[in-house]
Amino acid sequence: KGDAAGNWVANGTLPPSYCISSIATGDFDRDGYTDFAILATPSTGSTRILRVYLHTVANPVLNILPENPKGYECFVQGSIQFINWLSSVPAGPLATVMIEFSSNGTGGPWTTVVASAPNSGVYQWTVPNVNSPNCYLKFTITQGTSVQSVTTSNPFGIGSCTTPPP
């Protein structure tokens, strides 16, 4: 277990006769931080052990991180796509997410996709009827009076996307 200052201490153990057979990482509790799952196999027998180590933060900050689209995709006009994000939310009221769309780059203008979605990490979106290789999404998470916004890092296209991704 790290203390964010470069120091580590043991946070769990496996029985001596077990060895790690698989490790998976991900944000299992959707708090915006990496968690670990370890599957251990015994040297004899067949009883495996699954241990999950969740990152815990005493006081997380309000934050949002776009996951999908990642950029350089080409979407068909009118298709259904899933928009995904990760977020960290301090204790308190529930957070909501606003998602906005621009087909003209990061300078906008911005059109509201959804004004106040639950902070579930996923939103089903009907792709608009535009033709542009320079599309972006802007995510704004709100909890009480706290607000954080971020725009996707890379453009994605809608319609006839002729430029291949770099």
C-alpha cells in the first residue's frame, strides 16, 4: 500500500503455499483510482483465492476523466454510441454530469447532449447528423456547488472520415 510519498507497506498476504496466477487492474469501484484483483493458486489442491485491493482516499477531490470516445474514431450519423467516463466524488450529495458536443473543435460552439445525467460512468448517445472530422465532447461534473470540466483530448469524426488516425 503506497502513501503517495514513495513509501510502501504490506496491505495483505497470501498463504505460503499459494502463488499469484493472475493480476488485473481497473477502477472496480468507479472512484477514479486504480484498484487491483489478484487470483492466487495453491501449489497443491484446487482452491483458488481471489483478493481485491481497492484504492481508498480519505478525501477525494471532485474530478472527471473521459474514457470513450478516446479519439480518432469515425462514427456513423444517427448511430448509437456509449459515452464513458471515470470520476472521483467526495462524500456528500450525489454528483451529476453534463455532456456537451462540438463538431468544430475545442473552441465550440457547444451543443448539450445531456444536461444532468446521473454520475454512472456511462451515457447512451445518438450521434448527431453532422459531417466533421473535428468533434469533441466536454464533460462537466457537479456536486453541490463544486464543478469540474474537461474536454476530450483527441478529435473523433462523424460521417465521411477520410483522414486515418495518426
